[in-house]
Amino acid sequence: MLDFIVYLLYRSGSAIANMLPLPLLFVFGEGLGLCAWVVLGKYRRLAQRNVAIAFGSEKSPREVRRLVRLHFQRLGANLLCSVKLTAMPLEKMAARIEAKDLDFIHRELRAGRPVVLILSHLANWELFAHILPKYIGYVRNSTIYQRLGNRFIDEHVRRVRGRAGVEMFDRKKGFDQAIKLLRGGGAIGILSDQHAGDHGVWVPFFGRLASTSPLPALLAKRTRAALVGVAIYTDRRARWRIVVSPALEDNQESVGSLSAKTNQVIEQQIRRAPEDWFWVHNRWKTPKPNFLLVPYKRGVCLPPNLSAQNLKPFRILIRSSNWLGDAVMSVPAVRAIKNGRPDVRITIAAPAKIAAMWKLVSGVDVILPLPGNSLIAAVRSLRRQSSFDAAVLFPNSLRVALESWLSGIPRRIGYCGHSRSWLLNQIIPEPQRRGPLEHQSTRYLRIAQECGALTEQSLGKKTPNAQRFTLNAQLAGSNLSTVDYQLLKLGLSPGAEYGPAKRWLPERFVEAATAVAVRSPVQWILFGTKNDALIGEQIAAALGGSCINRIGQTTLEQLIDELRQCQLLLTNDTGTMHLAALLGVSTVAIFGSTEPRLTGPLGDRHIVLRHHVECSPCFLRKCPIDFRCMKAATVQEVVDAVMSILQRAAIPQAREEDRV
């Protein structure tokens, strides 16, 4: 019933429009378009975004705004005029239209070659279905259309379009009839400039990847039809002009390559009169959920003359975790996102204290250190950047979601987190069934996967779960001083910012370090924050000349440089442990109150020492009882683990010396 009421209103409005002279209707439509430009802020902003994507490097912001305003006026005039034009006799309609270069179509048809007309939403595009048969009526004419939601209006539009002899094929019923018509030498017009969703091929449009319908190219390949561009422009008040482009050269190209050429034709059409195109359509729509393009069947196709580096970027803001260790564990996810599409540009927003870590990660294009703890300052920093298409939020906090929401980023992705679901518009689902513990890096990778990344390639080597170190019988009791070592630099990180429950006993660190120094010539370098200064002084005093105390004396950049020089790192569960793993430095990591299956070092070059007691993992900052989990780790097994790694490193070196 509602559809019929809407249909009656539509026919009543059409009747009123038909009573007015066409030039007056055109002017009235311009006025309505101007009013729409003022009132419809959502569509005005969409049009400005689209024009900025297409012409941002060519036009100033003022020129962009002017073009959008003129577009609304043209759109209103053309839509209103189309109501009257489609009801006019065909002879009177034709008197309002001038056609140029029709020989490009006639040449193909008279040679017995069918034609696929590449049409776009320029000016009064509804005229295509009515006027083209006048010029090429000696062959069958057709178009592929999508049914309107209102069946009464749909039936009326089909009836009006068919009066000139145009055959209409419903897209949902397949394309067998269209193929049959083309093989019989006919012509078919296809509007090819709209977002094609998940079934499109991703090819450049104004230099930016856009999902594009492969239908014109598919039909041309199946029927050997010529692809010919046809555009209609507003010539002057209530006058229009049709311009035909030369047929595309096929040269046995792929569907993707022909689709890219189709976009180039439409782009050239739009550049002639940009105010005439339908800018209020979301042409560069960000797909949901897979805005990374790896999963799409037809994928990405770039023309030979355009490299991925020359594409206009798809900008992704990745909000880093605030803790160094968590940030390192998110690196595989960042790499997976970077590999998700060829045009991606990654900006990492991270607290200033850990921002330097992201310089180690290839694929990160911009690093944005966030100032202090001020939400307003963070939002200002984000707003000063180029506009982002999506924000991937690794932390679960409400504050992080507020940063991206207040910055106006249109797509915000993350876990539901702490009362922040209303700030996100793509929520990563939690696993429905509880299974084995998953590493924190896997949790981050799930975010990348839900956005369309291939996560199997991002980890490279398998991330191990916690492994209890078992001493190899061949190494037990061996004295590695028999290997000709040079003085080795070994790192030692005895603190833990989270709390004392994660710290192995300082005196045991001293005993283990001393035992290693007895068995091979090493120099220990102590790393940590200012909060670990007291522990560092105790250990440094006990180790004497075999130790350099750098606790509280390094910036993150200096820590990175000095860790690189170390053969291994003996450590608690710390951010420094994860940083060493990122740098490729082997670690001997002692776990107690935390769970290595959740936060162990990434890679297979590490030894994790952990004794599972009845109360672990408790994840407490301070042990409320007797610290049994950390006391269970003995000095001897720590020494054995360190010496095992040193021997693994020494054997290839010895073999290399033998070859020399």
C-alpha cells in the first residue's frame, strides 16, 4: 500500500513538471539543487570527499567547494528535466540533443561487430535509454538494469524506457539474453561508473583503486564486441550534447585490464565537465569488513603504465599499544595489513616513549608520536595528518576509541573493549568457543584477518607456545670454554615494569651471570628503566668488571642500538625481551606469574623457562605468598640455557672458520 501511495505522489509530481516549460523547469531544478546543497550536509560532504579524491592535487579547497555546489545545481536541473523529457515525444526530445562522433559506433555495427556502450552517470543519463535507438535503430538496442525497490515505479520506468524499442534485461536473471543479442550484432548500453561491491575488479579510477563492474569487459570478451564510450553533457540551459569516443583496442587483454581501460574512458568523460557527474555516489566506498583486498575473487589489476607506488593511497591509521612488549607483538598484524592491498599507506600512532620501536618495522610509512596523556592533544595531532580511510585500534581502551572517533575517521576497527562499542563501526568478534590459550600476537592478527589480510604469511615462522627447556644430554655438564670465543656481549634485563611478581631474584641473576662468565669470556650489559636502578646497582656491584650497567641511562633508540650488539638477552617477561626478539637477538626468558603461551617472545630462537605451580599464572603485580613460581627456576637451568644458545651460535662460526 505504501509503495502505491509513493507511486501516486511520483506520478502527481511528474504531471506538475510536465506542465512547465523545459527551460523554466531547468532553472527551477537548479534552485532545488542549491537548496539540497545547503540542507543535505551528509551528501555535500560525500561529494566534497569524492571530488577531493579525484582532483585534490589539481584543485584548491575553494575550487572543490565551488565544483560541488555547481554539481548540486546541475544534478537538480537534470533530474527534474528528465521527468518531462521522458514523457515528451521522441522527436521533440531529439530536438534538445546534439550528437557528435556517432561514426565511431556506426563503423563497428556496419562491419558486423556488436557494440557494448560504456555509459556513465553524466548530466541527464536517463536520455540514453530513449534517444540512442534514434541513431542506431537499425540493430537491436538493449540495456541491463537493476529493478527499483518500488514495483509500481519500476513498471512505469520500464514502460517509458521501452517505448523507443530498447530491450531491458534484468541483472538478477543473468546475462544469457544479453550475450545472445550481442552475438546477433546488436548494441547494449551499460552504466559502468558505480561501486561494484564484492563482485567487482579493483582497478584505478582517477588514480585510486575502486571496485569496478567487469560486465562490459566480460561481455566484450565473450562476444568479440567493441567497447565504445558514450557520454552526455549539459550543453546549455535545457540543451544536451552526446559525445562518442573511439572503440577501445582489445589486443586480447584480460578482463581486469579492459576494466581498467573502461575506467580511463569514464575518467576522460568526467574531466570534460566534472560538474555533470554524479558525485553524491560513494564511488570509492570502503568495503566492510574486507577493506584489505586480498580475499576478493577478481582482485586488483593495474594497467602496465601505472605502478602501485603511483596510486593514490588508502590511508590506514594503526593505533599502537601503549606498552613496548604489546607493540612488538602486534608487528606481525601490521605487516599483514601492509600486504593487504598495494595502495595502503600505514601511519602508526604511538606514545612518544615507544615510537622509536616502529622505525624497525618495514612497511610503516609514517610514525606519529602522541604527546603526553592529553586526549585533546592526541586528537589535534591526528587531525593535522592527511585524512584517514580507516583506523585499526590495537588497545582495548575507551580513550583510544575516542581518539579516532573525535578525529573523524570514517571506519574504526577493534575489539569491543571497555564500553566503547558505540564508537566503533567494525567490531572484531571474539572466538565463540574457548580453546587453547592463544598468543597475544594471534589476537592482533585476528584483527588483520577480519579486515581481509592473509595472516598465514605474516608470522613467517611459527610462534611457539611456552616450552619448558630440557637440557640436551650432549650439553649437560659440558664446558664451552673449549670453544674459542671472542669476548661476547650478553644482555641482562633483571627488572619488569609491571611489578615485582615478574622479577627473578637479583641474587640468582648474579649467580647465573657469574657462572656463565667463568665458563666463557663474556661481558654482561644491564638494561632497564630508572625504576630498576637499585636492582642494577646491586647486580653491577656483584659482577664487577664483567658488567656494564646501562639501567636507566638509555633512550629507546640507544637501547635498540646496544641490544643489536648482544649475542643474547637473559631476561624476565619484559618489553625488552620482545624488543630483542624483534631485533633477532635470542633470549632466555624466565616466566612465573605470567603465561608464556600468551606473551612469550616471538620466533624460534628463544628458550622460555617456566615452572608451572598451582597458583600460576596469577598475573598479579606482587606475589601475596612465597614467590614459589620464580624461585622454582634454578640458577643451573638458566646457565645451561644460556650456554646452549651460545654453543648454537658458536658452531656455525667454527664451521665458517674451518672453511676459511
